[in-house]
Amino acid sequence: MKVFNTQKELEAALDTARAEGKKIGLVPTMGALHAGHASLVKRAVAENDITVVSVFVNPTQFNDKNDLKNYPRTLDADCKLLESLGATYVFAPTVEEVYPEPDTRTFSYPPIDTVMEGPRRPGHFNGVCQIVSKLFYMVRPDHAYFGEKDFQQIAVIRAMVKDLKIPVEIRPCPIVREESGLALSSRNALLSESEKRIAVCISQALKTSVEFAKSHSVKETHDLVCGALNATNGLEVEYFEIVNGITLQPVTSWDEAEYIVGCITVYCGARPVRLIDNIKYKGGE
Ligand code: PAF
């Protein structure tokens, strides 16, 4: 496995691979890798000749400066894990390498980016589109792998790929959970042991709601999840929306769409830590 810090080195290696007709898979990450990332890398390694993993804490997608400052940076440990998983190249550029000039491009994909995370994290999806489009131009991957925990992010990236006609296939990968059900996230490292035990209630409430939804309305299902979580000491639901899995617009009945997903964001603990999760009620890929 080779680690590149510059676009020039990365592109030279990939030009050779491409000339040999090799398939290239890209796993974009911000590092602090865990088993969720490992599952994306394993799949990319299995489905491509060359797997590039980018490790870059992208400043333009953080709307909170403290969040950016506190974001865990563990490149050495990340590289060890990636080597053991069979990644071919790690791309770990500096901020100056990626953004020699401020990125003034704006991306807007309403209504997909105007719901849920969109208004609550102004500029976040714009920053995600800035970095992901740059990575797509640099790596020119055949396939790119993203975790379904960030359900809305995948929808926004798909809209951008369609808009910019970027020839890449987006391959979403299922959420990886701890045995307790807690969705894996780099932010879980910020939780104390007792907060982690409380955070488990999020996936439990979502799981329970799938059974409940079979005999109750969308509103009743929504209220069940919010009621249970808001009644738990240490948890506060920021939003729970039951949406069409393609358009991300809220549904009011289970017959309204073929694919229906519940997306939730919950504040957990004293700090508090913002956790996201989602669950499929109907359909899907
Ligand atoms: O999901 C993430 O970790 C980031 O948003 C991504 C896609 C790597 C872009 O920085």
C-alpha cells in the first residue's frame, strides 16, 4: 500500500492503472476509521483492481469550527488498518493541496438538500459536494463507496453526480452496528460508557418502530420513536422524519412511496454528541 500526499503522485499512479484497464474503487473518508469504514474498504477491494481510500478532514463541510478542531485525526492507525484490509493507495492531502484557492463553487440540490440535515447544518452539503467532486475528478473512480448511515449525503452526492455527469457508480453500503445496535460513527468515541448505553436506545427505538409501523400510521410511528427517546434521560431528538427514500420528502402514509426510510438525529449526553441513524420501513435497493 502506498500513501500519497499530492494529487500529482496519486494521478501518476492511477494513470498507469487506468492504462492497464484496471477498475478503480474510491472510498472517501475523513479518517478516524472504524469497522463501518472497514466494511466499505473490504467491499471496494473485492469489487475493484485498485482501491483508493482518501483520508481528509474536509474543512469546508464543517459549519462548526470547534467540531472541525476536535475531529479525531489518527492517520497512522488508519494506514495500518487500511494496509491490513488490502487498500492499494491512501490519499492523505493537506488542506492547501486540496484547496490552493478557496473553493467558491456552490452546489444546491433542492428539495433533497433543503430538508433534515440541510437547514440544520448550513453549508455542510455544499462542502461535501466540493470535496467529493474534487476527489471524483482526481481519482476518476469507476465505483465510489459511501455508508448508508449518512443517508441524505448519498442522495445529495447522487444528485451532484447526475448534475455534473460524472461517470462514477455510487455504491451505498449498509450501516454497520455494534452488537448493542448502536450505529458505528467516529463520534461514538466522544461518548462516555454510560452515554453509550443510553445511545443504544436510538437503534432500539428505530427497530421497535419497524414492527409497530406494520399496524400503525406514519404519525403514530413517528410519535412512538420521538416519545420514547425524549423520555430517556440524556437524549433529545433534534428531528425524526419518515421520508420517501428517493426524494427525501416526508410521507404521511405508508402507501405514498415504494421506498420509505426514517432518518433521525439525536443529541446524547452532557457535551452533547450529535448522533444520526436511520431505518428502512419499506422497499429500498
Ligand atoms: O462521510 C464522510 O466521511 C464525509 O462527508 C466525506 C464523504 C468523506 C466527505 O468529506
